[in-house]
Amino acid sequence: MLFVAFAILIVVGLAVAISADAGAVFGLTQTQTASAIPLVVIGTLVASAVVGRRHKLGEILSGFVIWIAIGGILVLGYTYRGDIERMGQRVFGALQPGAAIVDPQTGNVHISRSFGGSFSIDTTINGTEVPMIFDTGASAVVLSHADAVSAGIDTKSLRYTIPVQTANGTGTAASIRIDQIEVGNIVRRNIRAFVVEDNALETSLLGMTFLETLSRYTVSQDSLELHD
């Protein structure tokens, strides 16, 4: 079976080279390389029959079929590796709502809808992870007092003079500038935002001062997609 395994590795290598558009392989064009694959298969059968005379032909053929199946799976996995990666990321996002999943081909960021119905997004503000709620109704990014402290903002020096309406009722907020905010691979700097008084807001809001910097964003039934 060593001949079979070695031949399968050669066939997989040739198929990968063709799929990757690698140009000439061992001096052969892609067409010539593709034509060589059946010859490798036939040669392997002959070599297996000669070397493996002590084994029944049926055993040789069954082993050959198994190795062919393994090689086929490897070729298919390599050919559709991008689709498989995206599928895995979507499954991960569905199992962990809030995770900002970056599409490797488009660079767009996907977020799955949370179990409560909203889009909770794992962001990073000034190097600190801050969970936020996607909110087009918020005119700006709004940080809770606790999140602002975690992000290194000096809340004690702020002036809370701007009236705001939150889920907990009417409160006051202070205007600030966020040095850096990240969502997946999307990075924005010097973003205008508000910090609300302590206990005025449970979860920070990803509002329009961030969203309007995007080329666009799309919302479907179960997912949110942000375009840099």
C-alpha cells in the first residue's frame, strides 16, 4: 500500500498545483499535468499488482479506492477552502453572538443577532474590550460610565451637561473624543462620543458617529454586515 499512498500524494500535489494556477509543473503545462494524473493512477495499479502478489487483487483495489477517496477529500478541501473557512466563521458567529467575524475575501465584518433580538457587538476602545449595542437611533457613540472608566477615560474631569434619553429615562452626558475604536478589522480614530452619568446606561451604544464613517452597513433577519 506504500505505492498507493505515495501515488495519492503525487496526484493531490498535481491537482493542487493545477487548482492554484501555478503555471508549469516540472516543465509541463497545466494541460499536460492534468493528462499525467491518469497515468499515475494506472502506474500505481500496475506497481501494486506486481509488488503485492501475496495479496488478493480485491484487497489491492479496495485499498486503492480508500486512498483515492482520501485524496479526493483533500483536493476538494483545498479547492473550496475559502467557502469552508467562511462557513466555519458563520457557525462560530452564530454560536457566539457579538463576535465580529471578518470575511477573508471581502473584509466585511459580520455580527449575528443576539438571543435577545438586538445586535450586541464586541468592540475595542482604546485597547479595552467593550460590548456595545448597534443603535442607529443614537446620534453618537454613547459609553456607559463603567465602560468609559475601563477604556481609560478620566470621567472625574468631565462635565455632564448634555441632556440625553436612555433606556433608564432622562439623564445627562458629557461630550468626549474616543482615541480609537475597533470593530473586527475596522479601525476609527478621534470619534465623537458621549459618556453618561453613572448607572444611567447598562450597555454602551454603537451610534451614528461611528456608523456614518462606514461605506455602508446592511441588516438582515439574523445578521449585521459592516462595510469599511
